[in-house]
Amino acid sequence: MATLTVIDRGRAPYGPTLDLQRRLLAEVQAARDDRAYLVLVEHDPPVITLGRRGKAEHVLASRERLAALGIEMHEVSRGGDVTYHGPGQLVGYPIVKLPPARRPLREYVCGLETALIRLLGRFGIEGRSAEGRTGVWVGPEKIAAIGVAVSRWTAWHGFALNVATDLSHFDLIVPCGLRGAGVTSMSRLLGRPVAVEEVKAPLVECLAEALGMTVVR
């Protein structure tokens, strides 16, 4: 069974975290075993990322406006369009081998969705997947985004779960390129502040279970 090592970066900027992902990606690709990593982070300062299919017009604020708000912008190699990361949002970057015969990419993404839905269920929130749309939804609103990349059958990048995120920052973009689709958070749905720290441990459990891995402390 594959082993999953968790690296918790707390709050950290996007650039150095991306560099860490690249180092772990190279390690996993070179390894002869089934080791995997999960990097957990709240991105601070906040950041807007444009995926491979990202369209510049889906960033609604000027670079000057973003700079005034202290929000960075990066173009990245993951799939998907534009998204936002910031404090109060738990971002997870699994670096996982995907043997083609055993775990094709769509099955892997479904595994991430399943893990997030199970996690929300532990907090009494009914999450769901939506046909033709990647991520996790609660009613008509998106609560978790997923965007992955694959290099030599190793997946990286990952998911972002809105725990206690400043949802007004999503007004600066067209989230995931979906016009008219709302966003929500665990805190908004539960009507109370939810700390990112109280979500981490159950998230790791749900992810390891969904992907069939053993967590290594």
C-alpha cells in the first residue's frame, strides 16, 4: 500500500510552496516505491492562479488593484482556469504516482472529490460532485476547487477547500471560468467560525482512505 507523508506549511507564500512541490515531484518520480506526499498550506499573501486553460479576461481586477490588495498572480501548469487562494482556505497538494493501468487521471480526481465530500459530511455539510464540472459543490455553490497536473504519470497541484475564506476576493475573478456560479465556505454554511486547524486531521484521514494510502507521521 502506498504511504502518504503530510507536510504542513501553515501559512506560506505561493512561490516557495510551488518550488517545494517541484522538488517532491522529482523525488516521487525517481522513487522505486509508492511513496506519496501531501502538502497542506494556507497561502499568505493571497494569490490568484491561472491554469493552463485560464483566460486573462477571467481576472476582473487590474494588476494595480490586485497589488493594492496585496494579492499576487501566478500562471501555473495545473489544469483548469482561474482560482483564488488565501488565508482561511485549506489548500492541499498531493504528489502521487498514477500507474495508468490502476488509477487513471479521472479516477484520481474523483478520489479527491470523494475525500472532500466525506470530510464535509463529518461537519454535517452535504457536498456533491457535479457532472461536467470538477470540484465539490453545496447546492448551486462551489466550496472546493480541484486542478491537477500530471508529469510522467505523477500527479501534483491539487485542491482548495473554502473553510473560513474571505469570499469577497472571489469577486475579483470568474471562479474556474464559470460565470454565475457562486462560492461558499464551511463557516458560512455552519454559521460559525471554523478554524483551518480543526479541518486538517479529518481531511488527511478522508484523503488517505479515498486514495487507499497509509499515512506516515
